Amino acid sequence: MNIPNILTLLRVLLIPLFVLLFYLPIQWNYLAASAVFSIASITDWLDGYLARRWQQTTAFGAFLDPVADKLIVAVALVLLVAEHANLWLTLPAAIIIGREIVVSALREWMAELGARAHVAVSQLGKWKTAAQMAALIILLANPPVFSFWVGIGYILLIIAAALTLWSMIRYLIAAMPHLMASNK
């Protein structure tokens, strides 16, 4: 166990606190939940940076990091969809969660074929993640009443969903020769 892995594990352990704060009947619940999500987002960047910088990458970290990311993002999206209950949030959330399922399955299948590098994380995925995290931090910090900031959050989430679709299409195109290969 090293510091990058501890940070990744911390991200998973923050999820129950994040949910609890979101639902607490206090005036600052949204800000508190957004702050915890922000801390988790920072640990996402920091654990990868430290693991590479200190040359402490591990199989455990390589497994847990994407799981931790997907868990906290999916939980945030589910909380926001339940709270906002509108098309502007629900459709991008469904696209983002659906894409994660498709791409995770595709990566697992490609790894079984020994072709995992064909569906590696790209720069496009980093832009998607940045837009998604910014959108979620903004939306989590605000009550589900339309305002300037909620509008910005919706726009960023829609951009993240569009980038998500684009990256999924790129992954599928890269995997297409393997998907279409006969099983002889």
C-alpha cells in the first residue's frame, strides 16, 4: 500500500460521506457534498500524478483507480438526476453512465484478445473528464432551481456527454476490426 493507492481508496471511502452530506437537512448540504466531491476529484488527479512521479504504479492501483472514478461519478449523477429530475440532466447522465458500461466492457473484451492498447485512454477522455467534473462540482453545489450556475452546469454536462459519445465512437471504431473478425 502506497500513498497513491491510499488516495484512490480514500476516494471510494468518501462516497458514503458524500451521499450523507447531500441528503442532510441543513442549509449548506449542497456545498458540503460538492466540497467532498471536489476533494475526491483532486485525489483522482493527485494519485495518478504521484504514482507516475514516484514510480509507484501498482496492479491494485491500476484496477481501483478507474473503479473509484466511475463509482463516485455514477453516484453523483444518480443523486443529481433524482434531485433535478429533468431532461437536461437525465439524458447526459444516461449517456455518460451508458458509455462507461460500454467502454469498460469493450476494454475488458479487448484485453482478453491482447489488444487492450487499441482502447487506451486518450486526450479526448481527459477533456471529457474535465468538463464532467466541473459540471458535477457546479451542479452539486447548487439547489435544483434553475440559475446562472445551474445553467452553466447543464451546459458543461451536455458538453461532457457529447465528448463521451465521441470518445465511445472512437473506441468502437478502433475495436471494429476485432469486433468484426470471424471466430475461426
